[in-house]
Amino acid sequence: MEFFCYHRDRAGSVTLRNELREEHWSYMDRYAKELIARGPTYTGDTPTGSVHIVDLPDPAAARAFVFDEPTYQAGVYRDVLLRRWRNLLGRTMWDFPGGRTGGNRYLVLGLGSGQAVDLTVPADREELIAYGPLLSDDGVAWLGTAALVRAPDPDTARAVLTSNRYADVEVHNWQFGGRPS
């Protein structure tokens, strides 16, 4: 089962986040085979959160993954969005043909309810790093869509989702995560 996790940083937690960087990376190393995508969100140069898309056996394992994470345990994050997810691209971020660097990258998070939209991959898929619906714990109800995309600007990134079909759409600067090479 695939899960989308978005940890949002607590205000004033950058120093603590930096102090725990190695513990965070070591924790994520334990899930290297299960990770579909990962990386921080930013405003300017300041981290604002962390995205983890992971394939785990069940919701209990996903909750353990999210809530046992060292920076969560230490209070870096103010909240966590955890949803079932479906990997419509069928690949990991490391398989993205555009590579790890070059261009602007964004997390586009469309939150919704009601009639599902964007359940198929957009025709212009070459700039998509990860893409799929956010689902209820049982995988039945559509709750939105999450995408990682390379785009020239936030408005172009936002356009990957159908306009006016979501209660809210967030666009965050994002970068490939993991230990520096």
C-alpha cells in the first residue's frame, strides 16, 4: 500500500531540524527500498516541511513510519498529513527522466472531497516526478491529489491539477531529498 506523508514544520524549529538531520537520514535509510519519493519543502532557503511517499504493508505501518520519525518525536513538525496514495506513474522519484537537479520543483497538493478528479495522469507527463490521488484509509474515498512536478513557476505547477475542482490547492517549493551525494 502506498502512502503520502507531509510533515509541516513548527515555526521556529529550523535549528532543531538541522541538529537532527543525521538521525532523520539514518531513520529514512531503514526505508530506502520502500520510499517512492522524499524531500523537503521550502520558503526561500527556510525548510517548511518534509514529503515522504512510501510503500508499506498497511495503515498501522504507515502511522508507525510517520510518528516514530526522530524529528517528529523531537517536535520539529506541527502536524502531519497522512493519506493512502496511488502511484499513477508507477516509478520512484529516482526514475524521473529529468534527474535530481535542474529547474524548479514543487509539491502540488489539491485537497478536496466529493466527485473525484485528476484520476489519470495528465497528457503532459514528462515534468511529473510523482503523481496520484490522496485516498481514505480504506483506499475507497478520494480526498485530493498530490503531485511532485518540475515547472518554471508555481502557477505552472498548480496547473497540473484541474482548476476549481478542489477546496484548496497548495503549492510548495520542493527538492529531491536524501543524503547529499
